[in-house]
Amino acid sequence: MAEEEKHNKPVIIKKKKKGHAGYHGGAWKVAYADFVTAMMAFFLVMWLVSQSDAVKQAVGGYFRDPVGFSKKAGKGALEGSAAPFKAPMPAAPDLQKKHQAEEKKLKTAGDKIREAIENSNEAGKIKDYVEIEIVPEGLRIQLIDASAASDSAIFFDLGSSKLKPWAQSVLATIGSELGKLPNHIIVEGHTDSRPFVSSNGYTNWELSSDRANSARRLMESSGLKGDQIIEIRGYADVQLRLPDHPEDPRNRRVAIIVLNEAYEQRFKDIQVGNDLAGIE
């Protein structure tokens, strides 16, 4: 009986699986993810290459400064309002042509002012003391108050902001011509480094600012539009025309700067930045 039970006992066979361990691991997933990422980057680059310059500039702006780009774009759709539409920036060649055209317009305005001064009986007598040139900010007209060989004042008496008759004639001519332009204007006053302190504490700082204001008032009475002036600056002697000769009379001057579009936008951005800093 025992012998029979021994033969009827079930036989259990154990089989061991070999290989395929790698298939059930996670290494292939990492490799596949790298492949998909590479393909996505490839197609993104191919798409970007085929886009316009405006799109390329926008994408480049985002990657250079994502935070600043988001602030400029306004609120997103998640906040309930879409970002405002902005016209694409002109391509670099078009922007260069625009700057060249603007510079030509300002140069033409400068030539007209120079010609008008030369043809004036009064202003023509002191044409050599008026300097007109194109600068990075736009068109700059400088009234230089004295010659190197003479200490005699041309536009203002020493220590005074009252315009002399010749100065009034020159500024009237300038104001009449600049009033025909849409550009905004900054007027600066400068002095030499000779000490000037009155009994009431009036210094070169007040003098330079008052001279710039005198020039502004005369030009506005001669055709310059009131909203064209956006700033009056008094520099005293901190921006000398001749730094090696701080007491040279040619350092005394009034500068009238007709802003070009690029510098005017920069000026506005600086003003907005100052306003925001004040709020914070």
C-alpha cells in the first residue's frame, strides 16, 4: 500500500526563466524620452527657421528675458484677458532706412535754420556763434556765448539770464523753424567754471537753468509749440565744452536738442521707469 501511494504522488516540475530582464526594466523609457525630446527640438528649430523676422525676434526676446517678456505681454488668458496685439517690429534694414530718413529730415531742418540766420540782418551778424550739427540724440543747436579771443558776452550779460537783442533775433528764427516740426525738444543751459555766488545764494546752477528757460520763452513766442518742450536742464559747469579750459567763455552756452524718434522713445522709457520707482 505504501509502495502504491509513493507511485501515485504528483510530480512537480519547476522551470526557471532566463533572460529578458532588460525588457522589463526602465532603461528603455529613458532612452525613448530622450529621443522624443530631441525630435521635438529638431522640429521646433525647423519651424522657427521658416518663420518671419518678427516671429524670430519675439521668440528670441522670450528666451533672453522670460520675466520681462511676460510683463510686457500683459495679462494672459488664464487671468481673463488676452494680451494686447502689437504690430511686429520692422526688420533691421527697414529700421535703418527709417533712421536714415529721419536724420535727413533733421539735417534739412538744420540747413534751413542756418540759412534763415544768415539771411537775417540781425541774427546774421552772430552766425559764427551758432553751431548746428547732427548728434546721436537728433539735431543740436548751440548758442555759444563768446569767442575764444574775446570775453564779451553775445547772448547774455555776465551773471544774467536776460537775452540780448541779437540773442532774441537768433532764437526767434530758430523757434519759427522748429515750430514746423513734430519733434520734441530739450533745452540745456551751461556756464563756465568761474565762481558765481550772489548774496542771496544764486549760483551757476540757477543761472544755467534760467538761461535755458529764457531761451524757451523766446522760442515759444516765435512759433515753437508749447508741448514740444519736454525738459529744461541746467548743468552749471559740469558738462564743459572745453574741459581743459574750464574758465574759457566758450563754455557758456545754450543747447537746443531736437530729439529723433529713437532717443525720444528712450527718454520716455526712462521717465516711465522713474515713475514706477517712485510708486514702489
